Amino acid sequence: MLLKIGTTQFQTLTYMPSLYLYRISVEKRLGYDNFDSAIVVATSMEHAKTIHPNGGIIEKEYQYGWVDSAEKVQAELLAIYSGNKYEAGSVVLSSFNAG
């Protein structure tokens, strides 16, 4: 069985890794003093969408510099993460538009 990520196909593994790297972003630019994207470590796409680019989890109340709902976040699978430096929910890199 093959797994397709983007235009590349991979042979599926006999075990499924538990961590992945995702690029999270928002479709509409939020303006200055806001994040526009981040690379995060997550267990699933749904999990990635809940991670705030400054660290932590998106909650219902206002989130400084980011959206207030995971439904407004796009997530793109980049790679399987096999390292041990980061744990699930970590932000590896984020993009902040300072004003």
C-alpha cells in the first residue's frame, strides 16, 4: 500500500509514527502584530490546527496575534517527525508580522 503526500508516494510502514510536522496558516492575512503561519509538531491534522504559533492551544477566547478558532486554520502535512527534540504541541518555527 502506498501513502501519497503531495506529489510524492511512500511505501506505508508496518507501524504508524505518532508525530508529524505540519505547516499551519490562515487564509486571510490578519495584518500587523499577528502571526500568519508556523511549523508545528502534532499527532494529527486536527491537533495541528489547535496549536497557537506562540505555543499553547487555541481556546475560545481571543488569542493574541492569531485566530480564535481551529476551524479558521489550514494545516498542511510536511513530514513524519522522528526526532526527539520536540514533543507533540511544539512550535518549531513561526512567522510574525510585527507592526
